[in-house]
Amino acid sequence: MLRVVSLTLAIVISGAAMAAAEPQAGDDLGVCRDRQAELLARATACDNLLNADRLTGKDKAIALSVRGNTLINKRDYVHAIETLSMAVDLDPDFAIALNLRGLAYERTGKDDLAMADYNLALQKRPTYGVPYNNRGVIQLRRGAPQSALDDFNLSIKYTPKFLLGWTNRARVRTLTKDYGGALADFAEAEKIDPAAPQIASNRCITWGLMGKFDQAFADCNGLIERQPKNVYAINNRADVYMLKGDLDAALKDYNTAIQINPNNVRAHSGRGQIYERRKDLAQARADYRAAAYSLTPFDEFDVARARAIAQERLAALTPQAPAGPSGRRVALVVGNGAYKNVQALPNPPRDAKLIAGVLRDVGFQTVISASDLARDKFFEALQTFAAEAEKADWAVVYYAGHGFEIGGVNYLVPVDAKLAADKDAETQAVALEQVIAAVGAARKVRLVILDACRDNPFAPTMQRTLSLKLVDKGFSNIEPGAGFMVVYAAKHGETAMDGDGGADSPFATALAREIKVPKVEIRKLFDIVRDDVWSATKREQQPFTYGSPPGREDFYFVAGK
């Protein structure tokens, strides 16, 4: 029961309300200073002044803080930190810039630096409610609900019209079983914004934990009727069904959430719990794997808890003894070229065929080869392969096709993806962590090879949203977990070349050649591939390797005699 409850406690992390000096209407300076101005207009005015180098001192710090806030909304946290640090240098007492920089640090997984900035912001301005809220979020994520509650109390005291202060405190009160207090907080939040979706969605959980299921479903159902694809609300309703003991209804909701967003951590973790209860341990492990692996430094609270549960249960259900014959090697090879909504790529299916043949030649017992996979078929292929990987020492995935980073997440692109807006990638594409999960069950070598670092063909027409950063080419850098190796055909932020005139790509050509050479340890092999591609492309493409296989053993595609 406690595991189910922990899945549902969502804390939304807020940005900071911007403060400024008295506005001067009618010019860029006045708009830039005006905290009541429309966000885009204010950001444009501040950027105009910064680009013209017309600001100094505190006015420049204000403009930089507005720019930093915009960068946070785009999830460009590195540049946000740089920009906000310049604002703090200009005005060390600027609490708003300190709070915003703390938020950027937090989103990059640097909670200690975030807490330092929140504390300093409060030292400069003790009545500033937003840093208390943000600090409370970290306290809760660290497992200190009382400290979180203290901070949310102060956030509400000093900023009583701040919606998230009330909803965050309501969630903590729900966690600590102060259900009456939680309902009172939700009622106060409704006075601020009765239409805020997090009120009904989270109150649904509170009612469920109280055993008042009619009220719970009234909240969740009402929100889902208005927003049928609100995966967060669908997951919450599934959690309430779990509390009620209606596993069939919970399973239906988790399935719906996964159909909308196959990358959703909470839905996979919750569904895994149902399958585990029903003794379908193979399917439970598959769902736990889909939820367990993360390549991003920061998870929202509910996602982090769901991922932690998946990791714990996956470890408990993974056989300790070898499940199959020693030395077994398996591979999944995918070449996506027949894209339906952007220009087709002729090379990936050919490159995939080349690599699949080489892996068979060097003795891989199972090589699953597939081309031109649509979204659902792509996820089915990964799930099928993950079951093979459970019985193997080596699990290798090679993918050729479109792939790029959007909003800090790396995606592989199915051939039926439309991606009219950047946010569509979450539901239409395959997150790299799902590929990591597919190789994760192998006992020794867990290798993902991505010949997919091309220009983003959707970029010219893709709608940019405020909440996502759009990358026009390549992948972002990653830090895979211990024992995983991920190889990019081109270094992060760069693009890979296709072959000319029907030839295979430089990366596939070099990889196919070097795999067949005996007695080359796998780490060195990819160093050689890097050098070969660097030379063949006249220093225009440089492959890059992240992570490594276990360090106490050498691994060879061809061991030799």
C-alpha cells in the first residue's frame, strides 16, 4: 500500500515571480522593468536593451534575470545559470536572480547548489515566498516531509496568492495523513484559480487515501473529461483504483497512459506492480525496466518515486543466477528510412542490414533486424528484445535513422512521427532511456549504438513551446549508469553524415570493418572507429562514447585464438 501511495505524491516546482523597479511605460526600459508586463513582451524588451548594450548596474541585472527566466522555461539550464550568475555579479542582493539560478541548478540535479541559492535569496529577502516553496520541494524529495511542510507554511505566509504553495502543502499533508488540512488547502487554492488542473488531479488522491472513492473519481473523472489526454490525471485515477483494489480498472488506465505516452515512467511502474501482484513476473520486469533507467539528472517528485520503486522491484525480481547459457550474445538492429512526414533517408535500412550481417558473422546467436518501424512497432521490438536480453551476456542495439534532443531528452524517431510541436516528441518518439532499458537485463555487455545524429528535419515547421528547448541537430551528452556503453556516430550537438551515391555511412562502414577484426577489446574498438570516421570525413564527424562495460573483464566481438 505504501508503494502505491508514494507514486501519487506530485510536487510541481515553480519558477519565481519576477520583481523589478518602478516601470516607465512606453519604452523598452519601462517594459523590461514592469513585472506586470506580458512575459514575451517583457523578454523581448529586455533582450533589445541587452543586445544594444544600453544597460548597466541593477537595470542590467533585471534584464538578465528576465532572460534567465526565459532560458529556464526553454530548459536551457546551462545558459540560464551563466546569465543569472552575471545578474548576481551585478547586483549581489538580487534575491529574484538567486532564486531563479537555484531553480536552474535544481533542474540540472545540483540540489546542494540550488539550496545554497535559495538560502541566500531568503537571507537577502526573508519575506520572499517563492524560494521557501522551491526549498520545500527539495526537502520533500530528500525524504524530509516535516521540513518541507515548514517551508510551504512560510511560502504561504509570505505569498498567500501563490497557488503552488497551497497545492504543494496539500500534497505534503496528504503524505502525512492530515487529510482535513489537505482538503482545506485545496479549497484555498480554488479561490486563487478554480480551474487549475492540479487541484482536482491531486485532490483525487487525497479522497482516495481517505477511502472516499466517489469523491475521488468525481475529481479525476471531471478533469479527464475536460482533458482526455492528461496522462498525469489518468495515472492518478489508476492509483486510486489500486487503493480501491480494482486492479482491472487500474490496469486499463495504466494501459491508456502508456498508449498516449509509451515513455511514461509512472504508468510503467504502476503497471509493473499489477503484473507482479498477478505473478506475471516477466511482464512486471519488462515494465519495471521501462521505468527504471534515467539519462536525465532531474525527475519531478512523483516520477522520481515511481522510478525508485521500479528500480527496487526490478532488483528483487531479477534472477541472481545465470538464466541461460554463458556467452550468449543478442542484438536488435533497426534502420528507419521511410519517413512519412519528412524527407525519407535512403541509407539507414542499408546500414542496418550491413551491421546485422556482420553481427551474425561474428557469432551473435540472435539478431533481430527491423526496418521502418512506426511508433508502436518500435516499442514492441524493444520489449521483445528485452526478453532476449534477459537470457544473454551481451545485448546490443544498433539504430540508424532520425534522432535528436528535445527539451533535454534524446529521442529516436519512428517513421510515422509528425512532431508538429516540440512537445509531441514525448508521445510520438522513443526516449533513449527506453532503449537503455531494453539492453539493461543483459548480464555483462549492455551496448547501444546510435547512427542517428542527423539534422532535425522537423525543425523548420515544428512549433516551439515555452517549456521546451528545441535542438536542430544531434543528441545531447548523457551519463549512462554503470555497466552501460552508449556510442554516438557523432559527438553531442553535431551531425552524422550519410553515405554518398548509395554507399553506407562512414560510421557504419568503419564499424562493420572493425567488428570483424580479432582480438580488439570493445573499448579500443570504438576508439579505432572514432579515428577511422574522423579521417574518412576529413575531420567533419567525430563519434563519441559514453560509459563503459564492466571494468574487470575484457570483451571482444571476435576473441581470436
